[in-house]
Amino acid sequence: MHRPDNDLVDLVFDYMRERLQYDPVPLDHPGDGEHLRAQLAGLLNQDGNNPADVLKLYDHELSRAVISADSPRYLSFIPCAPTKAALLFDMVVSCASLQGISWLEAAGAIAAENQVLRLIADRAGLPQTAGGCFVSGGSAGNLSALVVARDTARRKLAEDGRPSGPEARLRIAVADQVHSSVKNTFNIIGVEAFKVPTVNRRFTGEALRAALAADPNPETVIAVVGTAGTTNEGIVDDLAGLAEVARERDLWFHVDGAYGGAGLFAPSVRERYNGIEHADSFVVDPHKWLFAPFDCAALIYRNPQLARAVHTQDASYLDVLHTEGDEWNPTDYAYHLTRRARGLPLWFSLAVHGVQAYTDAIETGLRLARDTAQLIRDTEHLELLFDPQLSAVCFKRTGWTNDDYYRWSQQLLADQIGFVTPTGWDGETVARFAFLHPGTTMEMVREILDTMA
Amino acid sequence: MHRPDNDLVDLVFDYMRERLQYDPVPLDHPGDGEHLRAQLAGLLNQDGNNPADVLKLYDHELSRAVISADSPRYLSFIPCAPTKAALLFDMVVSCASLQGISWLEAAGAIAAENQVLRLIADRAGLPQTAGGCFVSGGSAGNLSALVVARDTARRKLAEDGRPSGPEARLRIAVADQVHSSVKNTFNIIGVEAFKVPTVNRRFTGEALRAALAADPNPETVIAVVGTAGTTNEGIVDDLAGLAEVARERDLWFHVDGAYGGAGLFAPSVRERYNGIEHADSFVVDPHKWLFAPFDCAALIYRNPQLARAVHTQDASYLDVLHTEGDEWNPTDYAYHLTRRARGLPLWFSLAVHGVQAYTDAIETGLRLARDTAQLIRDTEHLELLFDPQLSAVCFKRTGWTNDDYYRWSQQLLADQIGFVTPTGWDGETVARFAFLHPGTTMEMVREILDTMA
């Protein structure tokens, strides 16, 4: 199984070469459980199967029962539209079974990944001391950062002679619009949400200051999470205002830019991110709007030593990793040990295409959102719910019930016109576009909107 | 950046084809930070670079500053030796930017992944209702499982009218040999370790029962973690004994088989795992001894509904995922949302090669460990520290100081003879082999041991 096998390489390379030619990538379809199980029955047996048959089963059955996130007609959730260079290099990472745990084992990979982290940190205006690592997604990034926030606060509490153990009530300020992974993280790490109401769905410094002033125990609030691009509406919080309150009260300031952080590379919206330079920790998912393949999140700390103090794992067989010098072990900066070198595909694509091409591609998504918003404004039976801030657009079809939206969404997919799932807005079901793929065109948008007539 | 580019495909495919021919894969070398930074300087600029130049820089500089975990001479930590079929299919996963979040979007990929989880669950003797998902590593698997253990205990405490909130002291029983990621998890999720001393480094039911009997507050212990193959020594805990105590006291029984779980496929050691069929949750990392590429851990629950109740994320744009029927959303069973379909490479390789080939490859590692142990026993200046239980072998060179081991290890790597890092044993520095790659030979082992003469 471990020896070179040219027939197998030819077989898989031929398939991949064909897949890479798709332009555009088709949406494909949801799957039927019973049918899939029947196709798979008996496949994992003692003796194995002809590789060509297995690949054919995958190609004809399994891969068709997957909606392709890299289709320009995939406008649901947040799409994933890797550049060809990034996904080709993701194959290289696979090919070399490259790991990215420690400087000792993977200096070459880590040096390249750190170059990308530095580029992102520069865009955010974080200091030269900033650093971190690539993790598997926003959930892992938010978790890893907020554990550092919590433990750093605990250390300070202990230094002040105040209760700092599990009995100490700790709260983290968030807006009602915060991402589900942050709420999930709070349960995991045992902190309470200090919920602050938003102003037009935006978390402002003023609202945070007022909520803290009105609370009887503001000293239990140890951190604040701002969102740079809410997933549903693409709204960037008042980061400058939140940062100011964080400074006043010595709170950890975490910015979740999993979806929207890529906007740091787009001049037309860069101003919205002012204040992010004060973040203590920051997450952006390159598998979203920086055109990297699944799964890849960049996690950056202002002061990585605080993260290292929390996340470094001790085990006798790992002692050898923890030497002095300029070694940088990505495993020390997040909740993981083994780690795919998942930042390399982005590194290769950035090195090949240059930063300007990324700026252009991100601006394309922003322009699509603005042009779509205008088209919706100009269409009598449609109602735009807000001026798009980034690349998400929420809107209504006058007179439609919840069921109408779901039926419409299913029909769109069945006809392979688009994948647009409904979302919620003030308790109502509405429609939502998430633009990201630079190959999405206004013609596709018009085609979709026409089905609502 | 998003259009097919045949020149780029040819360039990268040619590189990969060459890399796939390496037999054996060379170990390669640690990197020098200053040199790497000089090579990378200015690479991420506005306009980009010639792809051939970037790939050449990677090939000649970066990739040589990575010690290849898939070399048969990589015997440190736990190696990663993917089958060629698995790493080729990992490329397919990259190629298709396949996501693995939800049944709606990725039924074909999830059905195949679930077929592999079922195979593993069958080997462990878990019931037909068992299920879970693939996560990025043992850390993520242990975290996800233990949060479910904690929250399930809290729910029971609440039902009994006992304190169940953050104020409730919760402890999880572990042995002093438990993996660092489990200790790390305890900090993250806010539970205390109930530490039980091991008997010959093995966590036994008897020791657990005695420790609970001697403790004034045994009711605060809510779970027990058994290790099926400690990372340092490859020792499988007394799973049957631990399971019995867990049943007596209604504790959640989690088995961390990140490294050793693969031994379930090896008849010569299968008996050691008796009792694992009682696990409430179980983790095994296919990127270790099931020959999958980084990063891939299988997380399986006896009753996945308990996990779903804890891990399902709510957000208005995700409502569409949570419908009734036979949908299986991997995102609901662990701490993640976005997810690479990281179980597929193992699925393809198992389908192609059959289970017997895996059994043979795992038995090869076990045999290497046994034969190496015998060779060490037969060598006057070497001392075997224990009879290997799985594929890790710890041993001493008579008369060597700590520094001797480190110097020896560095020289071995410099000479490309082997990558064998020292580890700790009762406070002493000793040598350790971790066998896994079926291409490792006793000739290589002899060559390494000869350098200790």
C-alpha cells in the first residue's frame, strides 16, 4: 500500500485533471440516503476492490451527491471558492503528508505559513510581535483565543487576590448577532455571555459602555468579542468603539473575522475595520473569502506568549520540541497538537498571484453585492432588507410565506440555477445571497431573481 | 485565479508525480530560520511571481527543511505513513474543494465517511446505533467527547435536583499516564482531574475502584478516560475493568485510542482492547496507524444523540440544515462547523486495499517492535525498559547521560539514518522507537542501534 503505484497515480491524476477543467463547476445535487447506502454496500471488505471501480463509484455516485461549494452559483451559507493555485498546492500538502506541528519537524512549512500570518497581521495593523497559527476553522480559532482570554483574566484576578478559580463568575461581552461558534465556545469553556443589544444589528462601543454601566457586576466581564462581518448580514461591528471600551476596562478584545476579515484587503471597505489594530486576538478563515480550500483559519494574537502559556502541551516525548531560540511551534498557539500545514495553499496562491489579485477578487464580490442590492431596489416585488456592508444580501419577495422560500430554494437547486437557502430575519423567513466567487455574474443573479417573479 | 490553467496543473502534477515516486521518502532536515526568511523575503508582493519559481523555492528550500513523517526512518513521536491510495484521494478531496458539513450539501461524502466509522465501530464492538464524525485530531476528538460527557452529567445532576451549574465541582478520572491533550481539555472545559495511580503504567479498574472508595466526594467524579495505547509506551489500559467501574457508578467511559486504536484491526493484540465495547465515546486517529494523511481523527459515540444535543450550532442561516429524516450532519457531533471531508482518503484506501491489507500492515509494526525488543535484550550495552505492548519501544544505552541521547539523536538525523528523538522515563532521558511505517525494516533498526555501540 505504501509503494509507488503508477497505475493508481495515472488513474487519480486523470480524474483530477478532468475535475480541474470544469468551468464553471456544476452545482450538483443533494443525495438520497437509501440509494447511497445501496451503492456502498459491501465495499469495505477483506480483500479490496479494483481502484478504477471505486473511483468510478465516487465519480458517478458520491461526488454527484455533493453540492459544490466552489460553483459560482453556490450563494448559500458562505461558499468556498479556492483559487486553482491554492487547491493544487493543497494537493501538494497531501502528497508530501506534510505535518505542521513543530519547528523541529517542519521549519520550511511553518516559515511560509508565518509569512502569510504576517501579511494578514500587517493588514490588520497588528504589531510586529503578533503571531499565531493556522487552525481548522473559525470554531477552533474562537475557542483557542477565548481560552487564552479567560486564562489571562484568571491570572490577573489571582494576582489581584480576587477569586480566580472555577467559582469565579466570568463573562464575555457579545452582541445578540454573534456567531453560533462563539456561543458554543462559551458553553465549552464555562463563561457566561454578557449580551449587549445591537444598534441596527451592529455592536457598538457606546452600547457596550452603557450596558457595563448599567450592570451591577461589570468587573466580572473579562473580554469582548467583536464580529468583523456577521455571517448572516455581513455587518462589521464598531471595532474602534469596542476597542476603546476594552482599553478603558482592561478587557481582552477578540475579533471574529472568520467570514469578513478578508475585507481588510479591499480598499472600498477597509475603513469599516478601523479599530481592529487594537485586537488581542483575531480570526479570519482563508477557506472563506481568501480563496483557500477547506479547512483553514488564521488565528493571530497580539501577544503570542500569552497563548503559548495556555496551549503548550507537556508530555515527555514532546520535551524535545520545547527548546530555546527562534523555533515557532504552531501547536503551542491553539487547541491542537497534530496539524496539517493548512496555511501553505494560501501561501502558494498569494505568492503566485500577488496581493493585488486578491484585492480585485474580493472587490468583485463586494461589487456583486452592491449591484444586486440595486437590482433588488429596482424590482417592485422584491424588498432589500439593508444596504449590504460586505458581500451578503438579505431580501424579501413580497407576499411569500416561509414555505414559498423553501420550495423556491429547492426548485432553484433542482434546476441547477443556483443554491440559495433561506435565512431568518426578525423571525421571518427571507432570502439571502452570499457572494464570494469572482466567477459569479450579474447574469446569474438576474436569472435567479427572475424565478421570483 | 479561478479559471482552469493547464500550465499550472502540469507544473504541479509533474512535481507531485515525482514526489510520489520517492521510495523510500528521504528524512530531510531541520531548517534554519534566518536562511528560510531570507529565501522568502519579498515573495508576497502586490504582483505575484512566476509559479515555476515559487514551486522551485518550495521544492529546493522549504520542503527540504521538513522532516518527512512518511519516511520509514521516521521513528519519533508517532509517524504518519499514509498509503499512496489515501494520499492520492486526499488530493481528490482538495481538488473538489469538498466540504463535509451537512447531509444537505455533502451526502455522498458523508455516506462514505460513515461507512468507515461503522467499520471502526464494529471492530470496537459498539452497537449499531453508534456514530460520530471525523475531526482534525485527537485533541479535537477528546475535547468534543468530554464536553458531551460533562454536559450529560450536568443534565443528570439537574434532574436529580443537585447543583449542576459552574459551581458544581466535576471531576474526571484519569491515570497519571493520560495524554497531554486530555489534561489540556480539562483546563478548557473546567473539570478537575481525579488522578489515579497506575499499576505498571497501566490504568486498572481495581485502582480506580480503590481510589473512588478512598475519596470523600466520589459523587463528583462523572467520567473516566481510558487510553488504548499510551503515546509514550503503547500501553493499553484495563478497559474491561474501567468499564465495569464506570457501569457501577454511572460514569461516562471515554477511550482515547488516538494512537493505539488501530490495534483493534490486529488479531495478535485484539484481546488487549476487551472492554472497549462499553465505551460511551471513542477516538482513533487514522492519520496515525490507519495510514491516512494529516489530519484525521475518528470520533464515535455510543449514543450520538447526546452529542447532537450538545454540539448542534444554532443560527438562522443554518436552520435549513436541521430537518427531520435520515440526514447526518457531521457538524452536529463535534466542536466544529466547517469541516474538510477528511474521512474520505481512508475510505478510498480501505475500499481499494481491503481490510486484510490494513491488518497485515499493522501487524508488521507490531512485529518490528517485538523483534526490536528482542534485539535490545540481546545487546549488552542496551536495556529494554518494558515488553512492548503495541509498537512503541523504550530503551536505554548503559552509561549515557541526557546530553548523550540528544547528541546521538541529532547525529542520526544529520546522517539521515533515522529520526529518533529521546523521551522521558521516570525522570530519566531514554531512547524510544515508534514503529508504524510497514516499510521500516530490521536492517534500518540494526543500523540505528549500531550507532549506540
